Amino acid sequence: MADALMVVPAAVLRNLADKLYEKRKNAALDVEGIVKQLATAGDHDKIAAVINLLTTEFTYSPQSNHRKGGLIGLAAATVGLTSEAAQHLEQIVPPVLNSFSDQDSRVRYYACEALYNIAKVVRGDFIIFFNKIFDALCKLSADSDSNVQSAAHLLDRLVKDIVTESDQFSIEEFIPLLRERMNVLNPFVRQFLVGWISVLDSVPDIDMLGFLPDFLDGLFNMLSDSSHEIRQQADSALSEFLQEIKNSPSVDYGRMAEILVQRAGSPDEFTRLTAVTWINEFVKLGGDQVVPYYADILGAILPCISDKEEKIRVVARETNEELRDVKADLAEAFDVEAVLSIARRQISSQWETTRIEALHWMSTLLNRYRTEVLQFLDDIFDTLLKALSDPSDEVVLLVLDVHACIAKDPQHFQQLVVFLLHSFRADNSLLEKRGALIIRRLCVLLNAERVYRELSTILERESDLDFSSLMVQALNLILLTSPELSEIRELLKQSLVNTAGKDLYVSLYASWCHSPMAVLSLCLLAQTYQHASAVIQSLGEEDMNTKFLVQLDKLIRLLETPTFTCLRLQLLEPGRYIWLFKTLYGLLMLLPQQSAAFKILKTRLKAVPSYSFDGEQSKRTPSRSPYLFLHHTEDGDITTDGGYSHNGINFAARLQQFKQMQHQHRVHWKTQARSCKMSTSLPKEAQKQEEPILPQLSDAATSRSSKRGPG
């Protein structure tokens, strides 16, 4: 200190702390001259003493004018040292950096000015303080004083120039600091950071691409900034890096893929679009490196396929197709379970397009990695069953495609049918709304006869009689009306002459017994008219309920459809098809006379031309009954013991089977009625409101019974 006081006159020190800038400036020029003389003389000890005096007595002084004078003095000393300043930087720079956080904005301003002048002198030697200077500039870029910001901006430009021309800059030491600062939200700081990233990336000797994963997330974060300028700068930097990735032979796709997957779910549209665009390029360029991240990428892309922004949807669809076209080998770390899990989760998406693509992925996985996928069947089966209730028909059809693909194996086929019936039982609305679509589609995909045989086998053993009856009625309606089941219908029409038709008839009959109308429909379709007549005769008064009449109405209307064209033409030969007439008249006798179905059937029977009976008159019995013919029966040979059979079909056994099943239903119905009476105690008025149906049906049945003809 004493040496410095001897070297620097008191007047100079006094002016250095003056409140007037001109006096401080003149004093700084004096300090510069003094230091220059000492440097020429090689007296570095006195130079160090002068610098120490300026630091302790001025830059750290509680008086702001002293601090200002100290800063300008340190800059002047550096100018005086010129080429020899590097050995004193450890003394000069730290107090200047410390002044960047001074409470007085003017002090901060002069600190910027001082460091600017120091940097101009030392240039490359300045790099050893780069991280500290960068950190200080980062803070000053958001300074509350505009003059300080301007001064910091000038200093920043000089530092950038120094770094770009220096061969001593260490990017490895700088990246941790950059990564730490990237999450700052201040717009001025963000501009400062993006500027530095772009500058460093432009330096050929600095490999910023290798460190891109360290600050990539921060750049994406800036894409949603409220400032258009910042968004534009960040996008420009990202575009430049993406171009470099395309041209680079070695890129760390893995770490960046994780970041992109997260950003693809951003609430900001621009961020999502940029992330999806990057993912698209990664899938095209990444090759084997991206395979371990396929599941994560798929999880990001599938929701974007349904994005409200069209540009995002287009890129997402393209990326999805690129992913699906890549036939990854399991040896390349392709995780089937992870991809399958993503597809399963997206099947429950609220967006239809996403659900559709998720199902396409399941089909793709089944086709390529069937063995591996079936190992996780328990994980996806429930989801696929629930998807059958999807409001979209296209989704349901794709779900059925996946189910059919799984059901290629016999054990999985049976499991599918069992679970399908379980779903129908648990959710009646599914059967009502989607039952026909599901059954028809499965018949197309898995062979209609095979599907119906399996359904019949399971329903025959079904303990829930109400569900069995409902399910059989649904299956019967599908059988009679669906174009997809035309081959089955043709096969059943050959039941009396064809072994395959006979086997199918017998197979379906067992479960069709749950519904009288289903059995009658089956008999009419298979042309087993004598047995149909026997079934009608076996019906009792208890069978004449509302459900029965509704089903009977449907059957009469179905007789007018193309399915039963052959039956209607057979009415032209009453002598040959006497049991057909007896069956139809039997149905007519069961219908209320005022019903539309009665009128439809009666009109049809009256339409049979009278000449068709003329050739048969000589063959009738003396009773003149049109129902009694001795020469032939079309669906069985009458035996003396009352049983009849044809083509190996034991119709007597079938009739007994039908009666037993209907007896079970009657017992079940009575048990339910008894339980309802015991468990509910309705007011008399409420009971009266619920009573009329059965008595009316009973009266109607009695009326019909009295009108039945012989036979």
C-alpha cells in the first residue's frame, strides 16, 4: 500500500474518487501513464501494489464514486500494461466482476465499460474467466437499467468475438453452466442464451451438436415463449441443428428421443409440431439407434395423430407409417411388450383416429411377432373386449380383426367365444347395439359355421336361461338376415339330404331349443316342416306370453324376406308340402286375429292359387282335410311308434329335447315370479297397474285355443 501511495500522487487518487466523470477520467489517464512507466521498468511489484490499492480502497469502497473511480482505474492500468497485462488479470478481473452485482446501476454500467476495455487489451488471455463472465453477462442481460443492458450487450458482442477466434475455449467446461441457465424464463436471458448457442454452433472447431442433448429441452421450452422474437430465434437454432443432424454420421439419438417424446405432448401447438417433425426425422435417420425407443416414440405419436392442428396430424401420420414399415429385429432391443402396452393404452384414447391406429399396431405386432404377443394375451384381452363397446363401428371392426387374428389357434378361438358371451351376458346393451355387427364380422373372419357351432355348444350348457334365450334369438335373427351367413343357410336347407347340413342342424338345434321361435325358424329354414308342426303342437298355454308373440311376429315378417323365397314357392305344391301348410296354419292359429302378422300370413296363404290343389283331390282321405295325405311326407317317415327320422336325424329325440328345455324355462319363469312376489310388497294400486298383461294374454290364448282347427 505504501509503495502504491509513493507511486501514485495524492491528487490523482483524490480526482479518481471525484463525483465528476471528467476528473475521474483524467485521473485514470494518469494511472495509465504511471503503470506504463512501471511496466517499462519491469517493476511488477509496484504495479501489483497499485492494482491492490485500486481494488481495496476504491472498488470495494462503500462510496459509489470511489467504486466508479476504482473500475476506471483498473481498466486504465490494464491499458498501461498492454501485452504484460495477462500476468495481473487474477488481480484485475475479480473486482470488476464483483461490481456487476453492485446496487448502484451506474457502478454496474462502469463495470461493463471497464471489463470491455480490459477484454480489448488481453483478448485470448481473457478466456480463463469465461464462465464467470458469461454468468455475469447472463444476469446483466436482464438488468432493470436499460443503460446497463446496452453496455452489457456491447461487452457480450466483444466476448463472442474473442471466443470465436480463441483456441483456448473449453466447450466441456461451459456446457454445464449453459444447461443450468436454459430453464430461465426471463425473455432477455433467453435471447442471450440462444444468441450464444448460435454463435458457438457457427464455430467449426466447437462441436455443439455433440452436446445438443444437454440444452435441447431448453430450446424446445423457448418455443412456447410469449415473445414472437424468442420463439423465432429458438426455432431458427433448432432448424439449424436438425440440418446438422441430417448431415452428421454420428448422432446421439437416444437421449434426444427421450426429450422429444416429452415435448410431443406439450400444450403448445408450435412445440408439438416441432417435436413431431424432429421425431419424424429421427425415425428416418436413426436406424438401429432408435429401435429401443420405439415404444416411447409410438406413445408420443399416436395421440398426435388426432391433434386438432392439421400440420401435426399430417406429420404424425407419416411418422406412424414410417415406424410401422420398419421391421425391427428382436435382437435389436425391440421391446414387443413395451410397444404392445402403448397400443393397449391408446385403445382407450378419447380420440377415434388414435384408437384405430393403436389397433392397427396390434394387428401388425400379431402378424410379425405372434409368439411374443400371445405371451401377453392376458394383459390385452380385457381391453380388447371392452373396446367392442366402442361407439365407432370402424373401431369395433378393427377390434374384431385383432380378435380373429388371435383366435387362429383353437384354444384361443374357444377362449374368444367364451369371453364374448360373457361380455354379452354382463352388458345387454352391447348385445343390443353391437351384437349383430360383432357376430357377422367374426363369421367373415373365422368361418361362419365354426363360429355358430362353438356358440351353440357353449349356449347349450349355459345356466343363465334368460340370457341363453336372448342370445339364441339374436343369433337366429342374424342367421336369417345376414348376407355373410348365406352359405350356412344354404347348408341348412340341405339338412335332409346332406350329411354336413344334418350335422350343423343337429348342432344348432340343441341351443336353439332355448327359444321356440328360433327352433321354428331353424325348422322352416331346414325344411323340416313335419317337425315344425310337432313343435307347434307341443306348445302350451304358458308359452303364450308377450315375448313369444313378439318373436312370432318377427318370424312371420321374416317369411316374407328373400331368405324364405324357396318356402313361399313350395306353397304352390300343397300336396307335396302338406306339413308346410300345417305348420303355417298352426302359426296362424297362434296369432291374435287383429294383429298385423296374422293379416300378413293369412294374405300369403290365401294367395296360393286354387288350381294347385286340383291335382291332389284324388289323394285326399274321405275327411276332405287338406292336411291328411298318405303318400308322402317331406321331412320324415312316419313310424308306427310315433317317432320319425330322416337322414339320421332323430326328430322324436329332438322334440323331446325341445320339450325338456322349455320345461326348464317354465320352471325358471315360475321361480322368478314367485321370488318377485315374496321380495316386493307393492301397494294394491301399484299391483293393479302391473296385473293386466298376463290375464289379457291368458284370455287371448283361450280365444285362440277355441279357434284352432283339427290336427
